[in-house]
Amino acid sequence: MEIEFARTFLAVAAAGNFVGAAQRLYITQSTVSARIQTLEKQLGTTLFRRGRSGAELTPAGRRFLRHAKTLVQTMEQAKHDVGLPAGFRGSLTLSGRIALWDGFLPQWVGRMRETYPDISLRLEIGFEEGIMQGLVQGTVDVGVMYTPESRPGLGVERLFEEVLVLVASDPSRAWPDPGYIHMDWGSEFHSQFTTSFPEMAPPAITANIGWLVMQQILHCGGSGYFPMRITRDLIEQGQLWLVPHCPSFSLPAYMVFPVDRQEEVLLNALNSLRALSLEERTASKKSLRTTSIKV
């Protein structure tokens, strides 16, 4: 069985349809269909139930899911092991949202390098869809994100709660602010925001990466919602100000990982994230007391 057939199967399972799988793999839909048909012929069973709503795994497809992941993971591990530089005994790939690379995940990297210097790390930035795809296909070992999806064989564990606060470049900026820039923190934030500000006009600028919004505000002025974790130092330095009498919102951060893998490297990485998250929860409580913010 070709590894690419297993990759294609996992892509269809993750996307829920052949079109999405083709887009993710950068191949044509007909190629996806041909690979799945060949795979089903080799296995002697139907793996997907096709319909208008997409492609749904059959009972046989759900049973094959674990084996497909093992095939891809074995190949990826072989690539890692063969390509490991001298002096390293293992490798691990972590992919996370860019906002979580601001302060939180770099601390995790530092601790991993200090505690496990013989582990090679591959670090990636991604959005939820791409991270989940990497986890399903076995090319990502740990994903850290805000809105994970439920997938067979993957564990989802809450790390800590981001507290999104409204900050501005000038303490005199009024609210509602025509210079407000709307950062897309996900569907839960959107729901909380529209409930709190039902009559607010659509913003002139929207973005899907917090770093872009932050740079725009710092260089050109404006306001926006950010995790308190990211804005602490900037508020203390007088570069940003909390907008008074505005609500804050909760945004949980999660780690996602394969539950059927018990390698020491992976378990150590997860435990390190848990320990760091405990420290972040403590620091967040301290910041909330200092600023008198209520979520």
C-alpha cells in the first residue's frame, strides 16, 4: 500500500469531503477519488459513504483510520530518525497559533531545550484547520490552539484561559472608537462581542492575525481586543491603555495530541506544557487582581 493513499484517506477524513482533501493536498479531486477507489479495492471494503453532505467514514473506514495514521506516522518518524543530526535521540513537531507564540510557547521551547537537550524540535505557526490536519495525518505531534475540533484518536486538553481585554493606543480615545480594529479570535469571541456591542457599526479594518492588529495600533493608533497575557508589559510601559468600562472576554487555549502514542518524548512535551500552563493561570489571576478586570 502506498503511503500517499493513506495520506489521501486521512485528508478526506479530516476535510469531510473530496474537494477539501484535494485543496489540502494540492492535487485534483479526480486524483483523490482515484486514490480512494484504489485503496478501497486493495482493502476489499468501502471506506467512505458518499453523499450530498460530503464523505462520511463507514464502520470499516473508522477501523482503518488508526492503521492509516500509524502508516503515516511511521513514515514521518522514519524521516525524522534518518534525518536526525548526531547527538539527538528523538524529535517532536509542535504547531500553534501565532498569538500563543507570543510569550507562552517560546517559554516551553526554552524549557524543552534545557531539560531535554537531546530532543530535536520543529516549530510551526498555523491556524486550527491546518494544525488539525497535521495531527490527523501524523505530521504534527502537538497542536496548541483556541478552537480545536473533535477527531478520533486525538485528545483535547484545556491549558489556560486567555482573557481578552480592549486596549487603545491613547487613554483619551473614546468608545465606540472609529479606529477600532476587529481581530477574529474565533466564533466564541464573535458571539460574545456582538452580544456586548449589538449596535456597533462594522469596523473599517478586520484581521485574522493578532500581530497585524497590534502593529497597526502601535504604529498608527487605534484599539482592539488582545489577550491580557500579551498586553501586560505594553500597558506597564505606557504604550497601551485599557479602555475603561468595557467588558473582557474569555478564550480558552487547548493542546491537542494523539492519545495512542506513549513515547517518552511526547509525554515529556505534554507535561511541560501542563506545568507552564499552571504558571500562566497563576500569573493571569494576579494580573486580573491588579487591574480589577472581571470576565
